[in-house]
Amino acid sequence: MSVNSKILTLKSEIKKGMSVLFKICRFYDEYISTSFEPKQQKLEQAIVISDLVCSYYTCLETIFLRISQFFENDLAKEKWHQDLLQKMCLQIEGVRNAVIQNETFMNLVELLKFRHFKRYYFELEYDWDKLDFI
């Protein structure tokens, strides 16, 4: 595969991922405006919101991973998820611009922590303060 076709493939993967991100955002916006009742803090609401947050972050992380793989950014075997986020903040002279800014990095670290917690916490009790924060 030529370099040009690899670039086109990466662009297509990013475009596809961005399309999914926009769908998740639209669903979230619609859900919040039509079905969400903030004062009630229903379990179903917590499940929907936490699932949307995790899906959003996972989709974004997949885009970042494709970028990282294309530019052959080595990732630490332990804590590769956070290493990936850190690599996306780097401007690599003559190779690529930074994908995210430091402020975005800090926000995404919170989403990463939330997703990690959700993946390994199997109870159906949600911290509404944390959900509000996220």
C-alpha cells in the first residue's frame, strides 16, 4: 500500500469515527432535552448517560489509536490509554500537529478514568455528582 493510500485510509477512518461521535452527541442532546429528568436521578438515566460517555470516549480513543499507529507512535504497554492521550498532545515537528490541546487532554483523562471505573464496577449504583461532573 502506498503512502498516499495509507493517508487516504487514515482520513477515511477519522471521518467515519467523527461521524459516530456526532451521532452520539446528537443522541445525547436529544436525550437530555426530551427524556432526562434531572431532579429524579433515575437508574435508567444514569445507565444511558454513562453508556453514552463511555461510547463517546471509546470512539475518540479509537480515532487517536489510528492516528498513533499511522505515525508509528510507540505506546507504553502499561497505561497505554493515558500514554495515547499524552501523545495526542504532542506536535511532532515535520510529522504531525498536536491532535488535542492540554485543556482537552485534562478533560479526556476524566472520561478515561470514568470509563475504566464503569468497565470494572458492576453494581447499578451511580454517583450522580460524578455523572454531573462528567
